[in-house]
Amino acid sequence: ALVYAATGTLNLAELAVRLDGVTAGTRTALFAVLLVAFGIKAAVFPLSAWLPDSYPTAPAPVTAVFALSVLGSIYFLYAGAKSELAPQEDQGVLIASSSAAPTSTLAQRQLYTKQIYEKFASHPETDHVFQLDVPGITIAGMVLKPWDERAKTASQLQPAVQKDVNQIAGLKTVLFQPPPLPGARGLPVEFVIQTTEPFERLDQVSQKFLQAAQKSGRFIFIDSDLKFDQPQSTVVIDRELAAQLGLSMKDVGSARSAMVGGGYGNYFSLYDRSYKVIPQGQQVDRLNTDQLSSYYLRTASGDSVPLSTIAHIETKTVPESLNHFQQQNSATISGVPFPGVSQGEALAYLQDLAARTLPAGYSVDYAGQSRQFVQESSALVVTFFFALIIIYLTLAALFESFRDPVIILVSVPMSICGALIFISLGVGGASLNIYTEVGLVTLIGLISKHGVLIVQFANALQLEGKSKREAIEQAAGIRLRPILMTNVAIAIALVPQAMGSGPGSFYRVPMAVVTIGGVLVSAVFTLLLIPVLYEKLDRVGTALRRQVLRIETGEHPVPPGPGPF
């Protein structure tokens, strides 16, 4: 792009070869940079002389092409940038959530969790490990050593540790880091499929969707919370035969609950402490449902008969849980993207996959961190819009003009373009997140002062009797040094933050990179556009005032100097 801007030559064949194998996001960013380079060539290189004491403005059509090229590139840069709720910060801990088979016992889970401990302890970055085993799920934490005592970050360790725990047979384990922002829980990606159809049909659709997502190669781990893998056994009693033996349903139920229910019947005291008396069969006699048939019942005559005499057992598979979202049957696809795949990319892929594969009657929604990400992303445009309105109204009151704030704020989109170039190219790991969005909004205030310096001085020169062109040329020449010094000072001050490391660098570095890119690029764009817009918009304002005076009082000369338009 820079070679094209300098020479005006563009070898499309060579460009196609160089772009072969490049990711779509990088191609979009390079296309936007090329579009900016086209605008720079159109605006800068036609100028025959540049800034001895003051600099001439570029021709209006050339500047218009330049401005439109830069503004058009913002869309491509924004669309091609990686987006996420917030950069993942190294909080010094990796959390593993494991689930075993629904029929697994506590002893089996303890055997598996011991292997998790061994996998965690085998890494030299581990300081200590904590584990919590509850029915249905096992939580384990790998607490890392302080930053200065380890060479790898939590994000670098996560894929390797995930690979280790995947080798444990009998457990399905997902490794994740705590959310970077408070409020959201769970995994980074939570994609909800909802419908009014039965759960059996929803399970078929969600499993097909899950398999397609697994084949994409974008996720370290991905799973669905709708699972038809829970065995459920039902004791079917022959009531007529039970009645012939003098057994009622109450007798049968009471006998079974006493053997396997686990309820307590009384307390007993031992060494001044009370303990529950829990009548229950031994564990070896209740390991599977077939053993229930061997339990004996006492009939009305006093004889004992096995349960199999009056009943048989039917087993079927049911879901572990039936979840609802927004009052509809739902299945939540939860996952952890691979390093290098942002949260926005993962969600965009799932959205596209849903649009291609989900049948009619199905809709999608978001939960957890994904829902917070979608809500915050939509709020950026609104926040940016209101920031521009507030600054415009403030400048309009300051200059007593509706025209001057437009000239001043025209440099804001230019700075956004510069910042988005760095974000799209991933400089310093930058992405569109809540921190870089704060940096983009901050750029509005930092960049607006460039136009204020030029426009305010040009207005004062016009009041002294100078023409519009003389006033803007002299103002731009005089204010050139303060603008460049301010921008360079801001950029140099942020260099240590942009090159920093350690705790907190995951959000400080992107903010610094965005601000540096915005102030440096906008300095060039501001000096090119503001003089031309000042002169052209002043002519428009003069024509409007002339027309107003003609309508109200007839032909009157237009007073010199800036006006409200």
C-alpha cells in the first residue's frame, strides 16, 4: 500500500500471490489500508509545495476523494477487526470443570480427580491445586506461581493443560480462566438454541449443530447442556399378584425406601454428640438396578419373597436436565475458543452456522459472557454518537457557530481510521473490546483540539480583515508546530504503556496502541482536510447568509468574518 501511494503502481498479480493463505480478517485490513493509501496519493502527492512558512490547501475534488477513501475504509477496518468483551487477563489460575458418566460413583470420580491433580502438579508453573467434588460435577483449580517466578502466562498454559486433561478416560473436562469482567459467569461462548418443539427433536438438531461446530477447529472445547444419557429405571409392580400375597403399594414402597432411600429414622448419642440412624442396604448390594430384584419382601403370611416375584424393572434413557430460556425449550452450546480466535469470531461463526443449518421454528440467543459481549458491542455506536453530539454542542456554544464544530470534528473519523488500522492488524494483541472502545471515545477529545487550534486562530485573522484563504493558510502554518508537538508528546508518553508487560498489561497495551495510532494518523489527516473544509464551508455559510439577508431586507452586503453558519 505504501509503495502504491509513493509510486502510483499496483501489481494485482503480485498482490494476489501475496494474499494467498492470508486470513479473511487480515485481507480486510490490508484492503482498507490500500484504500487509505489511494486517498493519501490522491490528496498529498498533487501538492507541488508543502509547508515552507504555511502550506497550501489541496484542491477540493482531490481532498474529497481522500476523505471519502478514509471514511470508506472505516467500515472494512471495523468489520475485519477481532472483537471480544475484554482481553483475557492472566489472573494466575486455571479452572477445570469435569463431568463423569451419570452412573459414576463417588469412588470412580475420586479416581479421576486424582489424575487431574497429577496433571496439574506436573507443570512447573503450578503453585498449588484445589479440588471440589460434588454430585454431577468436579471443580479443580490450578493456581499458578507469581508472574516473576514463571515464564508462561495462563493463556499459554491453557492449551497444553487442556490437552493433558483430555487424556483422562471417564471424564469430560473443560479448562477455562475466570471472566475478565465481573457480572458474567461460565465459559466465554454460550450460544443458546431455542424452540417450541419437543426436547427429543431439539436434541437431534443441537447434536448436529454441535458436530459441525467441532469440525470447524475454532474451539478447544465445546459441548451442549442437553444430553440424553441419564439411565432411568422404573419398577413396574404387578398389583394383582401383590394383592394375592397380601402386599399393598405402601408396603412395597416402604420396604424399598428403607433399603435404598437413605432417610434417617432416629438419633443416637455417642460421647455427647447426636448421630443419625440411617437404615440402608450395603453399597455392594445396591450398585446397579438389577440387584433390586433380589431384595426380599415380607408378605402378610410372614413369608419372604424377592421383589422379582411381583415386579420387573424397565430402563430407559432420559435427559440429565430440561432447560428453558425465554420460556422456550433450549439447548446451550458452551465452548472455549482456541488461542487466536476471538470471542466475536467464534460467535459470528456460530451465527452463520445457525443460519445455514437450523430448521424453521428455531431461534438463537446468548447467555453468560456472550450475552454481555453482544449487549456491550451494540452500545459502542450509541456511546460514540452521543459523545459527538455533546462535543458538537459544546463547541457550537464556544464558537457561537454551527459551522465551526463541523470543521473541527471532521478529524475525528480520521483518527478512528488510524486506530482501527492498528486494531485490524492486531498490533500488540489489540482487538475491539471494552478497553479499546474507551480509547476510541477518548480520541474524540484528544483530536478535537487540533481543529480548535486552527479554526479559532483563522477566525481571529478574518476579523482583522484577511481573506478566508489567507486566514486559514496563516493559521495552519502557525498552528502546525503545536499540533505536531502535542501529538508526538502523547505518542511518546504512551510508548512505555504500549510496550509494558506483567499484571494489567492485557488492557493497558491495547488502549495505548489505539491512542498512539489515532493521534499519529489524525495529525496528517487533520492538516490536509481542515483547511479545505474551512474555506469551502465558509463559502457555503456566506451564501446562506446572503440569501437570508436578501429575503428579509433585500440586497445587503455580507459582513466580513465568520458567522453562525
